[in-house]
Amino acid sequence: MNKNIVIKIGGSLLFSEGKTINSKRITEFCNIVKNNKEYDSIVIVCGGGIVAREYIDVIRDFTQNEALCDLIGIDISRINSRLIISNLKEFAYPQVPKSIEELSIAILTHKIVVMGGLQPGQSTTSVAIEVAEYIYANKLIILTDVEGIFDKDPKLFKDAKLIKNLSYDKLREIILQSSGAKQAAAGEYRIFDAVSLQILKRSKITVMVISGKKLIQFKKFWNNEKEIIGTTISN
């Protein structure tokens, strides 16, 4: 039985606070992934991040066309993917798959595959879960700019508490509580949305959400260390 993993990395983690490319963090991330003694197949899914949201805000103002905004977000996520590929060099499959069919070919090379969004209306978290389902991944890890999933937004509330373990049903409650009219708008996706939850429930994949800001927790995860700070979501 092969051991496969999908890593979702938020696009904003590829940039510093001044919106310049964070080459140091990208290099550190790639060095961790290249040091692979555990997995037969590795797929990295990149988000669009803050750069995508800036494009989307302007294009939305110009056109009021959400489908077009989604397409721009997908384009930026694929450009972010090329950043990762350029650092991984010969360890990476050289192209960014634009469909599950293209992924099915790329995965046969046993190179690290890096991809972004696939279609309008679908967050890159949903893409990551769908990819994990398709390649029979043993694990899906989501790197974001917070330590995991909290009972409320930790960026707005200092008393927000990290939830260490979540069932799918509890995650659904949190999604419903935080849902608003903008949840499905381009560039407005949270860590999870209703679509990603449905894919997660049918796939029964265990997901770990951890901070990718300093990559300490990701390195501990990669080295099979215990006491990792984050949120585990399972059935």
C-alpha cells in the first residue's frame, strides 16, 4: 500500500507582510519536503493568497464578474505553484496540472507535483481534498497563517481558543456559524467552506491544519514528532 500525502499551502505564506516574495520561507518549505523518507507520492496545492485578492478586488470593481474573478484567482495560484517548482528543481514535475486528468499523468513520474486551482467556484482547499481523495492520500496537511481552527477568528478576538480535535459535524457547525453572503465570493474562501466539507465527508480523509508561518510545526509533522500544535479533523 503506497503512502501518499497532499500539502495545501496558503498563497499568502509565499509572501512577506510587505507583499514581497518570501524566498527564505519558500526555500525552507521546499527543503523540508525534499527530505522525504516517508511518502511515495507528494502533491502540493498552492492558494492564491493576498496577491490574488488584490487582483480580484480591482477586477470585481471593474466588472462585477465573479466568474472572471475566480479565473484570475486560479491563474495566480498557478503562478504561485511555479514559484515552488522553480525552487524544487529536479525534485518537481515541471508543469502545473490544470485538471485531475493531467494530475493522473504527472503522479506517474513519482516527482513532487505542484498545482493550484482547477475551476471557478472551487477553493484550493476543496482542490486539495479532491486531490487527496483521488490519489488515496494517507494524510492531508493544510498550512495556513494561523495555528489551526479556532472557536472564533483569532485575528479579531484575543480570547479565541484553538480546537485541537474536530469531527466533520463540528466543523460543519463552525462553517455555518461563520458563513456569510461573501463566503463563496472569489478570494473570500476561509480555511474550509461548505463545498470542501462535503468532499471531506465523502472521502473520510484525516486533515491536519497547522501554521506555516515559521514552519516549525510542519517540520515536526514531517519528522513524525509528537506534540504538534494544530487542529486534527477526522471522522
